Amino acid sequence: MKEKTIGIVGLGLMGGSLGIAIKQLSPNILIKGLDHNASHAQKALELGLVDTLVEEIDQITTCDIIFLTIPVDAVIAVSKQIKQLDEKCTIIDLGSTKEKISHSIPGHLRQNFVTAHPMTGTEKFGPTAAIAGLYTNKVVVLCDMHLSGEYQQEVAKNLFTQIGMKLVFMDSAEHDRHAAFISHMPHALSFSLANSVMKQEDRQSIIALAGGGFRDMSRIAKSSPVMWEDIFKQNKTNLLLAIQSFTNELDKCRSMVENEEWHALNQWMQEANRLHDILA
């Protein structure tokens, strides 16, 4: 007998890797998958990321736990399509922004929802990008937990712990401010770096000279434009502040180089080195 039924809406990197992680917990968990892209859904089934497919959101609302691993605007849209839900059903969204989602969930469903952000991922997307261990030893930020039902809080905490994640609790507005600097602005920089190089250098020069540093900095420019457009839109204010902060530092660098203030430049670089004392 199946002990739990889990639904995953969105069968790309995050949803597919979640399917792998959940399957490792117990063979008695039935995973239903839903994706608006029919070929992605079929590929997820072929890869064994889910056990069965459904075509409509109503077919997944009977699950014990539902994960929404879809673009952040779609999380809100899907939540508004759900008219009725068992009081013990737990819906967990994995969006990269949290405040707008947290406050846009319809009132009659808010206790069923847990808003979470796993701090993990790669630049790849689609079901073929799914990998084992994506969530292991990574942080998941759980936001506005006081708005979720006590039962749903425990379900989410237990499941994330079981798949090997470290729990951090945060207010959704605080999360979005921090995420703008740590995640969203670096993506904007990577997209900008890629475009600036593409507009200045020919293909052969890029291939010949691009070493590890450039590849590391530009890697996340391969991320899904659809997903990141929504993230930038939802976290616009915080992202603009983060971009301005970066611009101020880049202007300092330009000024020191322009004026040949080499000692000051060296000190500025040493300050930047201290970041890795924190990350070590």
C-alpha cells in the first residue's frame, strides 16, 4: 500500500531532482507529476522522476503534499486555480522570491501553504537536468511560517530534513532583500557579462581566451530566461538596490584605475578577499 502521495508541479531541474530525492526516502511514496510542457512531462516519466502523470491541477490536489517547482508568477497563478483542498494537504512552493508569493496566496488556502526557497540549483533546466543529491546538505529558507498551519509546518520541516537539508527561518521581506544581493544580482551580472563580451569579441577569440575565471562568472548566464524574468519582476525594488550597490563599487574601481591610485586599489581588493573568510 502506498503510504504517501506527493504531487510535483513543474518537472524541470528542481522538480525532477526533488522526485529523485523523495524516491530515495521510501519505495511506498507515489509521485504524481504535472508539467505544462507535454514533452518535459513524458521525459520525466521515462527517467523515473515521477510514477505517473496528470494533466490538470485538480488531479493533483488530492495529494498529501504538493510541491510547486515552477516560475514565481506561475506559483501565484496556480494557487488561485485551487478552489478546494483537504485541511491536512500541504503545498510547498520553491520559488526564488517569497514576499509577493506569501501575500498573494488566497486566504482560504494560506494555512495549507509553506513558502520555501532551497538555496541550490544549477544553470541547467528541464527534466534531463535533474540530478541526485541536489538538495543534500543545502540550506532551505522557510518564510513566514506563522502564516502556515502547525500541521503543514511540521510536514515541511520533516520532509526537508529527511532529504538532507538545513533549515533556516526568515521573514519573506527579509529573504527577498538578502536574495537580491546573494542570488538575483549575481545573475544580472552574469547576463550582463555575457552580453558585453558577445558584443565586443568574436567567437574564436572567446573560445581561445576564455579560461576558468570567465567560465565560472558567466556560467549562470545559461539559466532559464523565463524563470529569471519572473524573479527580477517580483523582486524589482530589492534587485535595483543591489545593482546600484554593485555599480557604486565598480565605479570606485574604475576611478582608482583611471587615477592610478594603485595602493587604494590594492586595499579595495583586500577588503573583497575577506568575503572568502566568511564563505570558507
